[in-house]
Amino acid sequence: MFTLLHCDNICGARRGRIVTLHGTIETPAFMPVGTVGTVKGVELSQLESTGAEIILGNTYHLSLRPGEDVIRELGGLHKFTGWRKPILTDSGGFQIFSLARIMRINESGAIFRSHIDGSKFELSPERSIKIQETFGSDIAMVLDHVVSLPNERSVIEEAMLRSVRWAKRCKEVSDHSYQKLFAIVQGGLDPALRRSCVEMLAELDFAGYAVGGLSVGETPEEMYETLDFTTPFMPIEKPRYLMGVGTPIDILNGILRGIDLFDCVMPTRNGRNALAFTDSGAVRLRNAKHKINDQPLDENCSCPACKRSRGYLRHLFIAGEMLGPILLAIHNLTYYQSLMSRSRAAIEQNKFKDFYKEYIEKFKAGH
Amino acid sequence: MFTLLHCDNICGARRGRIVTLHGTIETPAFMPVGTVGTVKGVELSQLESTGAEIILGNTYHLSLRPGEDVIRELGGLHKFTGWRKPILTDSGGFQIFSLARIMRINESGAIFRSHIDGSKFELSPERSIKIQETFGSDIAMVLDHVVSLPNERSVIEEAMLRSVRWAKRCKEVSDHSYQKLFAIVQGGLDPALRRSCVEMLAELDFAGYAVGGLSVGETPEEMYETLDFTTPFMPIEKPRYLMGVGTPIDILNGILRGIDLFDCVMPTRNGRNALAFTDSGAVRLRNAKHKINDQPLDENCSCPACKRSRGYLRHLFIAGEMLGPILLAIHNLTYYQSLMSRSRAAIEQNKFKDFYKEYIEKFKAGH
């Protein structure tokens, strides 16, 4: 499933390839988030044009709306959404602990109320796998117990140990050969807990390993440090996925430390809020200085937003037109995919560290 | 500019062609409405895929936001929006009388307050033409005096006569050979007033003639009757445009009576409200009966919405996802363009009347 093609000989960055039933993913790769079966505001042909090779679907959201039964009746997530390329589904763990109102949580699983209408749901490791099987995603994630940071060491340790036990239960009921199961490493910001978690999960031999429990309140530096003492213990021959991350700089820092997969709502969410990513930093298009600016966001970008002037894009946001969020989501997704593509090229030439340094200097100078 | 290619020998329907600097329009044609420089929710490549050959821009809305100066600075409406095909701009007349708060109106023009922020604007026939020249549209419309219906005959007559005087003033200041100027026939539901208006305008020799002052409160039957006693007096060799119309059935009734051009917000507006047009009538996608419906809206339609199930489309609306309005706008625009294309083919074979009858029977049976 995963082939490690090349390791940069200067830093930890890796160039790899994941092969699934629905297609191939060149890594490092970025996965746009299609929360409820659509990447917000972006139609499939536009999404493909950004260069996306895999998208993420949220098991929690999809279970609430339209519900597992509807997706089953309508032929699974690929047929339902029309997206023919690979899909990764998360387990619902992160959303239960961040969005839902939990009623009870114990070793067997969680009972919670929907954040939408308060209706009651149950999720166990076995149920999460069953739902993801119904969805028919190419990569499924184990159900994990996520805790916010900072937190007491004992709480973090307990959640980590439970996550390992749940991962084992997930693996035991996962029996679809086409659907690969990734484990999730927990353990907060604690080196010993992270290492111990990686080692226990590695013994269970999953198809891939994710670093979870980050982007939950820690600083970027704490996140990078956690990767520093976690990735070296992760199986070399398996894909590594940093969940829910992040800014362009976060992603480059992940790649530098050997991460292969990323997902984040930032390109689409920031796009909806009139914020565009460029190599010179973020551009806030509502700013009056763009009013009669006839330049594109990025003259080297081939996306439809960059065929227009900044003045036009600003006008769309000021006038409250849907096309503003649409075009900026497409631009930001194109930008993220270009960042991954440029990273892959740099790794192949053992120049990722230089690329990283130049990028960060230029990005910061633009602010 | 306009070539009348063929007249159906059974009914009044005509097959024609309009040639402009930015491209050719096969008529009868439908113009999607791009109120403030974007057809709501539809990106240009998607808009082209629907088959649209010309779009409409609203002078009133564009003058308010982003303003004439911004569009001038950013190179005119084609460069501003990125749309390279023909554009028709209206004069602002209809919106002044329907949206704005009028402060004063007399022979010279209108002073009104913006419906957005209350700021004060002036519009005269000469100003309207000047603004449309700045926009650089391929077809400009004269400023007309619109009155609501029903109304007193004297009021309708006075507005009609003023509209003729204003049309003359517009023509006197319109001097861009590439930009064609269309006059607007007023006169309410009164046969004598309509005929008199057409005859006065015909003497002034405009590039095209629109029927205005309809879709303002009259019944469909009254509208069709008005066309019955108006179009026979309109110059045969000039394109005829029925402004702001309408439903698929209204449009077919217009074609039957010799109309060549239509525009309406209905495909996009109804799409945003989860209503899709099909040959079997309108489909309301929020209806629970579509929940696990795996059929497309229209199996003969090639639009991206029809590559999905009705169940998926319903889900997008229930979940409040932007892709719902986007896909349905694209579907409805594709449907309208297909209706025009089928009408053109029927006219070429002198079978428009049959096509019209069959269409209406099927459409009504679906309700």
C-alpha cells in the first residue's frame, strides 16, 4: 500500500506513494476536508483541478447528517459524493470530544448528543469501524480518546492507554482488505507517553500511523517538539499522518520531521473569510487597499481566482457574493497542493531543508 | 449585427444570430443574470458549460457596488469579471423603480437613494449610456420609465412617452460603434399605447427592441396578450428582447410570439431555494421523499448536479452546504439553455408549435 520512495539525506523529510483501490497518492500529501460529503463551496471538477488526490470525510458529521443508513442506501461515500479518488474517513473521536455533548464515556465507548439537534448517538471502536466500512472509505481511522491540552499527566496517560486498547479492538473487527486502517498515537506533549504509545501500536501492525491529539491548544513550538520525539519511533515503512494540521508553516515543519499526510479546514475556512494564502504571506481581501488593485493574488498560480484582479475578488466579498468564498477556497486549496508538490520536488533533490528555510523567510517578510 | 436565419412557417417563432465583438449568440437565447459581476454561485467555466453565450449585468447594482470608477480602473466589465463572451447591460431603469428610494424624478432623469446604504445617486438617459460605455458591454439598453401594473392609463401613457424621449436622448449620446443600443417598448397592457410606442421607437432605428414593463404584477395571460399585440409591429429584421422573463412556459410563449432574447434570475434564485427545473415540472429537493432517492434530477442532463442522486442533493440543502445552491444553479441554467437549444432546433424544422404543445402537456402532467 505504501512505498517509501526516497528519504531526504539532509533532514527527516520523506517522499512516498500510497496506492489504494481508488487511486494513488503522492506523499507528502494534503487532504482537503469534505466534512459532510462536500469540500465546502468547491465542485468536484474544481477540486480535481487543485491537484487534490485524496479527501477526508468526517464520520461524526456524516453519521449525524445524512446518517449511515442514507449513505448505505445511496451506495457508499464515493457514489454518494461523486468523488472517484481516494477518501480517508476519521473515526469520529476528535469531534465527539470537541463538538458533541458527551453523556457517558467508559471503556466500551461514548454516548453523546448531536451538536445539531441534541439527538442521542453511541459510538464504540467497533461501531466506528462498522460505519467507516459502510462509507467505503479507502483509509479508515481507529477510534481514539482525545483530551484537551494542557491536562494532567494521569488524564493524558489514561486516554492514551484507552486509545491503544480501542485501536486493538478496531483492528480486530476491521476485515475489509481494500480498506486500510490507521492507528492514532496519543500521549499529549509527554515524550515518554508518546514513545510508549507508538511502540504499543507498532506491535499491532497497522497500515499507517497518525499523530493525534495535537492542534488542541498547544503552541506551534510544542507541536513541533512533540513531533521531534515521536516520529523517530514511528515505523519507517508505514505512512505517517499528522491530523488536523495546519498552516503552511506547520505543514512544512511536519514534512521536515517525516510526516507524509496532512488534513486541515484552513484553506476553505480562511477562504470563506476572505483570507488568501500566498508565498508572501496571507492576503486579507476585504482590506480597502485592494479596491482598484488590478493584480492577481499570485501571478504564478493557475487557479480561476488568479485569473481575476484582487479588486474583483474584494468586490465579491464586499457585495456578499458566493463566488468570493468559492474562488478563495479554490485558490487556497490550489496553493496548499502546490506547496506539497514543491515540497515533493525538493525532497527528491535532497533540498527540502533549503526550500523550508527560504519559504519561511519569504512568508515572514510578507507580513 | 442580427441575422434572421429562419421564421417558423407555422407560428411566430424565429431563428436568428447576433454577432458582437465578443462572440456570437444563437437566438432564441437565454441570458443568465450576473447582477453585480457574477452569476450567483457559478464560476465562469461552469457557466460556459451550461451553454450560455451571453450574460446580463445590472447597471444599477454595479454602479452602487463596486461603482463605475472601480470598473473603469479595472478595465471594464469583461476584464473585471473575466467573462470573455458577450455581455448585455440594462440601463438601471427597472431597478430604480423597483428597488431604490426615488427622491425626485422629472424629464431630466431620476435622483434616488441606494437600497443598500441610502447614498444618493443621479441617473439620466445620458448618464446611463455613459456608465454602460464605461462598462464596455456589447449591448446597452436605453433608460426607460417603468411603472407598476395595474395603473391609470394616463400614468402609463406619460411614462411611455417619456421613455421614447429618453430613448432618443440615449441614442444621441451613444457613439461607440461596437456597443449596440436597444430601445425598450413601454405602454402597459394597452394595445394602442404599445403599438404607438413601437412605431415611434422604430423610426429612431435602434439595433434591437425590447419589450419592457412586463413581469411587474400582470398575469401570464395578460403578458402573452400584450406580446400578441406588440411583436407584430416590431421591426422584423431587428432582435427582440423580452426583459426579465421568466418561467420555462413564459419563455416558450415568448418564442411562440417572435421573441429572440430573454433574461431572468429564476434559474439561479430558484436553485438557491432547492427548486430544480425538469421537463416533468419543478422538483423541490428539500422534500423528504428524496431522502434515499438514488436517481438523478434528469438522466438526460449532462450537468454536474445530474451526476449525483437526488438524495445527495437533498442532503446538501438539509446540511446547509454551499454546494447545494451551486449545483442547482448550474442545473437550472443548463436546463434553460437546453430549452433554448431544443427550441432553436424545433424552429429550424418548422415544428416549434408542436414542441411547445408537447412541452406544456408534459410539464403540467408532472405537477
